[in-house]
Amino acid sequence: MMLLFEIRAKLAEIYQKYDFVIKALLKFALMFFALSRVCKVIGYSSSLSKSAMVVMISAVCAFLPSSLMVFVAVAYIFIQLMTASILIALTVTMIFLVLYLFFLRFTPKEGITVIATPLLCSLGFPYAIPLFLGIFGNILSIVPACCGVVAFYLLRVVQNNIITLDQLKQAKDEALPMYMNVVDNLLKNPPMYVMMAIFALVIVTIVVIRTIQMDYSFEISLGVGTGVMILAFIIGSLKYEMGISVPGMLFGSLFAMAITFFCMFFFRVLRYAAAEHVQFEDEQYYYYVKAVPKITAGSPKKAIRKILTQRKAEANAVEDEDEEEALEAMESMLARKDRPNAAPVSRSLARRVRNDMAPKRTESYIDDEDEDDEVVITGPKNRDGKNALSFVKDGLDKLKAMVAKKPARKPKAPVMPEEDDEEEDEAYEAYAKQSADRERLKANSKPEEAQGDDDYE
């Protein structure tokens, strides 16, 4: 089952990536088959019925909104009918314009339904329309479905009651009753109303059931809607001559249900076993919420397994040992007595210093007979044939030996900050003046001392 979810996720990823291209191709295919079918029913213009013209119009409609696609289809039908009868062309175009305006008023984004409905009805497979609209649409989806049914029966009436220009010249006074017969055949057409009622009933049934708060509401609504459609077609065929084969209708209904379920699987899959009930409130309301998670699976990705051979594992072990030695050497260098406030060395710093000291590494591929291809990282070799790792290791050994032999230095005496030059000069002058005064006093005091001695004697 998980494989299906992975395929679903992969297809969804492709659709999201090429969304514009896929939609354009689908529109082109739908318009091409619809115009080709119109050419078979009322292909009175030989120039418009050519395959090149149909392809060109379909290619233009592939890049137009769905509402403009409906307008282009109406204009194409009008030009086709103009070749046979102008009055019929005007009458049919007026009916189409009324339907077009009615469709634009309620569901302007569902123009594809208006084009696909008469196409599928002409192919004898109208059963997928109400099922698909009931699951992916809403109540207003009844409007484009009914417009498509009217367009299908209108083209059938025109095909059976077309009045060409030659018939118009021959009929003369009987032309107006012929046109009135066309309108009467359209308005007094019970199968058309039965088909519209069945489509509306199935869409409403599916929409109402799938909005009920219960598990598997979408699947249950699809099954009930299919049953209602089969029963309604059987009753309509018995009461009105709809020209539908009951075995073909049963097979077509079940096949349409399978297609709708397939599309629903790619659109939404819920995990009802993991449903959660949440209750919370605000200032005005109290909320009861049921949360059902969706089943999602990531797109399959290729798993890449990295196999470490024995040689590569040994190389990694050597690098780890060198890194540990570099870390110890740098910690011993910074742990000297003259730097008591040095910060400890982190592993990342040691690794960065080791990488800066070592030459750049290059990748070389070694092919062995017994082992698979592997990538071995080696450095450039010096004159002695040593690689970068040996070079770094030897350097670290020498550095540790130098650190071990060098005696520890005694801490120096703190140096006092020097005074300014001006203060130093003033102090020097004062000191010189005091020295000069002291010498002068000594010189003057010697004769007096000698004289006093003489007097004493």
C-alpha cells in the first residue's frame, strides 16, 4: 500500500512542477475532441471542418480561461450554422448566449464542464459528470452540467431539423413553421429534462452526504450517488424513451465510479484512525473540531550508502591521533607560568591551526584489485617522501621538545608608568637647585668653624 502512496506523491510532484503545461495539454485535448465532434454533427463549413483549422483553434484555447473557451465554442458553432441557414444560426446562438450568461453569473470557472458534458453525452458516457462534480464541486455545479445537457440536445435537434438555403427557397411560406418546429422539439423534449433532473439529484445527494461529519463520508457519498444515478436512469428509461441500454448504463455507471474514486485517491486520502477531536472557545463561541490527518508519503529517494574501507578508516584514525597531539601540544605551550591567564584551546581551534599548517590536500583515486574504488586523501610529499600529515607530526614533535628544554622565565618586576616630560624637568631643576644650595652652605660654613676654634684656643 505504501508503494501506491509513493507513486501518488511522485505524480503529485510532477504535476506541481509542470502544472501549466499539463493544464494546457488537457485543455487542448478537450477542445480538439469537442470541435471534432461538432464538425461531425453540423460540419457544414468545409474550411472550418479541416483538421488544421481545428488544431489551430484548440491550440489557441489551450491558453485561454475556461469561460473564454465556451465563448470560442459558441462562435465556432455559429459560423458552422451560418453556412447552412442564417436564421437557424441566429436562433441557436441566442439560446447559447442565454445559457452562457446564466453560466457566467453563477459558475464562471467551470467552463470545462459546459464543454465536456455535451462531448461525453454524444459519446454515450454521461455518467461520470454528476459523480465527478458531486465529489469535487458544490451545489452550484448543477448549473454548468444542465447547460451542457441543453447544448447537447440543442445540437441534436438542429442536426435533425436543419433547413438549408435550398430548402428555404423551395419552402417559401413554410419556412417559419419549420423554424418553430426546431424550437418546439427543443422545449418539448422530456429526455432532456430527465437528464437534467438526474444530474441535479446525484450532485445534491453526493454533496449532502460528503458534508456529514462521519468517517469515509466521501467514499460513502460516491457509492450512494452511483446507486441513486442507476436507479434514476432505470426509472427514466422505463417512463420516457431516453434511448439508454440498461446493461450499458450499469457498466458505464460502475466504470465512472471507479474513475472518480481513482481521481479522489490522488486528490485526497484521509487517515480516519488518527482522527482527533479538539474543543476550544473564545469570547463568543465554543468550538468542537474534528481533525482528520491526510495520508502523505514523500517521493521515493535514492539511498546513498557510504562504505568506509579499512584503508580509509585507518587514515581517519591517523588524523584523529594527529589532532589529539596538536591539541596537547598547544595546551602545553599556553600553560606556561608567564601566561597564567591564557584561555584553554578548543578542539575546533586546534583543528583549524593544524589545517593551516598542513599543505592543501588533493584527491587521488587508487584502484585495487581486491577492493572497490575509493577516495584516498593524501597531501603533497616533500623531498624525503613524507606526506602532509607526517610533516605536521614531525613539526609538533620538535615544538614539544623545544618547549620541554626551555627553562621557565621568572616574572618580571612591574614597570611603573613614567611621568610626563614637563614634570620630570621641573623635578630635576628643583633637585639641582637644592644640591647647589647645599654645596654653597658647606663652603661658607668652613671658615667660620676654623675661626671659632682659634678663639677658643
